[in-house]
Amino acid sequence: MQVDTLQPPARIFLSRNLQGEAGENLVEKQNAEQGLMPVLADEGFSYGYLHDGLLVTELLMAAYLSAELGETLSWPVTNLEAFVPAVAREAWDPRVLPSHERSAT
């Protein structure tokens, strides 16, 4: 018995007998212009991103909040769903240091 979730359930063969400009035939993440190419029906499931993606997003949002507040936060961070980072509010200016960093220099 063999199980390999990283092997695709389908493959497609592409030839170089194409019309148009070179490079126009490429598909995102395609590893070559010709030959046997894998087709992943559900890439997120195949690579295990379904649950990890949410945790990574929560960690990044907590990092943004920590940076804006200038303090260390305890995990899990409460009310993180309501937080909108300054960069998303278009209120972030990369030329200006946060007030807690300005006073430390």
C-alpha cells in the first residue's frame, strides 16, 4: 500500500506546439512549458494550509497590534477580530517611528 498526499490526483501533458508569444502559455506555478504537469484539485488541502492559514493570520495580526501598542501581548490576544492595522487603515507612515521607539532613541 502507498499513500502520498503530495502526489497530484491528476496530470496533464503540454506540448510546445503553441501559437503566440513565448511565455504567454505559462500558468501560475507551472514548473515547465512542456511535458507532464501535475494538477492539484485542492492545493490548500494537499499542503495542509486549511487550518494553519488562520493561525498564521492571527499571529500576524497580533504582531501588528503589538507593534502599534509598543508592548508585548499575551496569547491568545482578546478582541483581535476587531483590530484593523494602521497599514490597512491607510494611517501608517513608514517615515515616522512609533512614539515608544522615538522616546527610546
